[in-house]
Amino acid sequence: MIKKATAQLFLNSSEILRGEGVKKYTKKVSELASVFLNSEMAKENNEIAYEVYSINISEDNDESLQYGVTVLKPVTVDGECVLTRGHFHADSSYGEVYLGLSGEGFLLKWDGNEEVVLEKVIPGSVHIIDGKEAHRLINIGETDLSVGAIWSKNAGYDYNTIEERGFPVRVFKNNGQIEIRGKNGEKREC
């Protein structure tokens, strides 16, 4: 038997997810002020930092998969590149997959201790995130960075640990060059 699709999803030319059931939310730089080194400057910035388009793609079971596209704008705050809040998974037995769609950026992964990994995100790149790793996206380019993601609804989110401890690495642009710095802005070698 051939079934007709009940809904179809599309990525448009801007790599934005469209279709029935797609939800969208937007974060402004000012709403992320606490994650930037210069939080006072960030509080004054009402530019869009990123948008997330997502859909529950298998609602009829407990292992429900989610698919989303995050679009980070090419914005900086006092030289620091725009980034997502970042999070651990509440249930660390669930990983996640990121797919580079357009633009240029980094996926920052952190084990919560000493290990920090920066993976280059470009169109076509695939990134496997262990459920135990905190992760965030950072736009280092001059255009939007669009990244697809697939994860289980059961993974959940732990934003509190990041808010309390912060990621140990920051990414800045200085005269067109990318600089990796520590949590407090000190220069770091990779």
C-alpha cells in the first residue's frame, strides 16, 4: 500500500525549516547578556542573536525525535562572536547530531572538566555530540550560520550548570582574525 505524506518539510534557500508543525523562537543578544564577557554591552544590544526552527518528527512514541535548524546571525559583542546559550543534556544517555548547512562557525563541546573541543562547522559537516558533553554553537563568519540538529525529546536540557559555571572558552574576532580566549577573556592557545 502506498500512503500519501501527511506533511512535508523543506529547507529554503536561507536554510530555514518550513512546514506544518514547525515552531520558531528567537533570542536577542540582550536576552543572552549573561553569556557574553561584556554583559553590560550585550544588555544594550537588541539585535537578533539566533532563531531556532524545530519540529517533533515522531510524536507517537516515547522515543520521540526532534529536528531543528538554528540560524545564528553574524553579530559580535565587543569582539566576542555570537553564540547559543549552550547546555548539557538532562539525561546524558542521549546524544545529538549537528549538520552544517550554511555559513561558518564552531561547535564548542565541553566535558564539564578539562576537555574542550572546537569543531569547525561548515556546509556538509556532521558533528556527533556525546550526551555527556555540553555544547554550543558560535558564528565566526560574515553571514548567517545555519545548523541542523537531530535529538531525542528525552534528552532534556540542563542550562543551569552552564549559567553557574560558564564554558571555559570564548571566541573573538580581532581585525578579522579568530582568537580563542579563556572564560575571563585571557588569550589561550589551541
